[in-house]
Amino acid sequence: MTRRSLLHRAAWITAASTFARVPRIAAADVSPVMATLSKYMSEARNRPLPDDVIEKAKHHILDTFAAMVSGSELPPGRAAINFARSYGGEKIATVICSNQLCGPIEAALANGLLAHSDETDDAHTASLSHPGCAVVPATLAAGENFGIDGLRFLRSVVLGYDIAPRVMAALGGAALQSEGHRSTHSISGIFGAAAAAGCAANLNAQQMRWLLDYTAQQSSGIAAWQRDTEHIEKGFVYGGMTARGGVTSALLVQSGWTGVDDIFSGADNFLQAYALRANPASLIDQLGERYEVTQTDIKKWTVGAPIQAPLDALEALLKQRSFEADQVRQVIVRIATSAAAVVNNREMPDVCLQHMVAVMLLDKTASFQAAHDKERMKNPEVLKQRAKVQLIGDAELEKVMPRREAIVEVTLTGGAKLTQHITAVRGT
């Protein structure tokens, strides 16, 4: 044996002994929070669910599919289908409202964009996110790829809804967007999508930890989506990007990739990188007791969430005392200050509070068609009514967030004042 070969062999022995210690070191580095979370995620595929949770999950699955169907006729939905058609890929997964089959990653992106082509999908107010448009498309794509049954599909969706808001709670909630300029919708959504896809992929607890690692690395999105005037980027940030990223994480780990065992603790962890007010315990708060799908709202009106309560209030006033638009002198709408900033004189009809209130005054309702008729925003009669609407960001209503309350005061030409305070939005 030469000196060179002896040194070479010694180096391999040293390396092998080092690698042999890695699993033990890694296991010791997993925090109790991560151990609990990953175990819960890995067991979700077999965990029975309460009857009321099953029923609520079915409502949200159906609601999200309906959002995909209606979204297919809007510009973001058409863009999604065109992407899937031009990109191609392996013919495994369905793109809703088309005859297109493609790979699960591409299908997740397209269906996520379809699900948030407008404002018909569900909303989780406490986390400032839209879980359905990320979780359901990701579960559908991964489910088709792995051939799961309906019960696994449902349990995967419920898990996705459970994880998405808890990640946001750990990061400090809505402050991440208002103070940190990051998109709560995309960060919450990708973790929900990944959890659901990981459940469909049958990942064990260790693999779930790696899934969360790759999801953290992919998590992105800034609040600049609020400047999008066509809803295409917004649909990508809320649904397309998140569903795609979640499915990608599941496919990478299921194919054998390894990673960091606990991305939520240790050096340079996810919470350190993102959080303004990190609280890791929120990741496992009441897991298995409080199912977040039951805390998620289905929208009555196909408009942005901050406009739901004002439209409810105006509808109630119209039922109490019938009046015509020309009999209205002024409408004052008070909502939380953070919510007012999202819907104040926006370019898109379905997220412009002043426009949708004007539509309600004229039509006595706010239909899907009216909420997506951008040309009508130039209509002289609509503009006449819109000029009467004053939006006020109310600090007192900010204090009750995440409950989306609204106070609407209508002053008629004769001087009468009608007031309605909505404390619980229809669909919550």
C-alpha cells in the first residue's frame, strides 16, 4: 500500500464516519415545534375528520372549482389556459375548463391562476390570505399525479388550510404586508399548497420537514401586486405561483431530495428571514382542534374582501327603506384603515369600493357581470353616483380586525340619514 493510497483511504474513513453522524445531529437539531408539526402533517392522510369539517371542506372545494370555472372567461384565466397550452409538458394533470393535459407543476400554476382570476375565491381574514386558490389546485395536480382517492383529496385540502394560516400567524400576521411590504397571500398560500401536495404524495414526517424547507426557499411575493391593473399578476401571486411552488416542493422531496431538517429554527432560519414578530408556537397552535377551513369565508359578493361588508350594509338599507340612486345625496363608508387602502379608487371594478357602491345604488345589487365590467367604470351615470361616495379609514374598526366590519351612512336628498353597521359579513 502506497502512502498516497493510505491517505486516500483514511480520508474516506473520516468522511464516512462524519456522514454517519449526520442523521443523529440532524435529529437533535429538530425543535419540538417542528417535530410536532411534521408528525401531524405526515399523519393527516389517515386522520379522521369531524363531520362539520368535512362538510365545510366540501363547500370550499366546490367554491374554488366554481371560481376556476368563472375565471376561465376572464383575461387572467385565458392567460392561464394559453400558458398551459403553449408550455405543454407531460400529459398527466387537468387544466380546468380546457381539454389541456400537462405536467402537475404546470397544471397547478394554471389552475391556481384560474382560481384567482377575480375575487370569487374564499378568504381567510385573520391571515390576510386566500387559501383555496392555492390549496385546491395544488391538491388536484398532485392528486392526479399520485392517483389518490376522494377521501385523501379532502384530507389533503384540510391540511393545506390548516398550515397556510398558521405560518402567517407565526410570522406576525397582517403586519408582514403592511409593515414589511411582503405578500401575505403568496407566503401563506405556498405553505398551504405544499402541505396539501405533500399529503397527496404520502410523505413521512422527515420528508415533510424537507418539504417545508424547500417551500421556505421558494416562498416569495411582495405587496406590489396591489398595483396590478389587470388581475393577472395578482392571480399569479395568490394562486398560480403558490400552487406551483407547493407542488414542486412535494415532487422534489418525493423523488428523493433531502434538505434542512428544521427550517423554522437554527441558524438563518425562515422566521428570522421574514418575521417582524415571530412566534413559532403559532405553527402548532390547536392543531387537530381548530380546523382553519372552518375559519375561512366564502364570499357572497364577487368583489375584494374589504368591500363585502359595505355591500351587505347597503343591501340591508335598501331593504329597510327603498330609495333610488338619484334620491341619494351622499354615502359615507367606514372600514378599517388597512382595508381602505386596498380598495380605495382602484383601477379594477371588483376591488374599487367607490365604484361597487355606485353600482349597488343603481342596480340594487352587485352581480358578477357588473363587478367585471371595466368599461362601465367610465359610464357617466356610474361616475355621477361614484362622486357621492366617501371612503373613510376608521381607526376604531381597525382595532376589531381581522373581523371586517363596516359602517355605511346614506344621506338622502330630503335630509334623512340611514345608517347600517355590519359586524358579521355574509359568508363568514
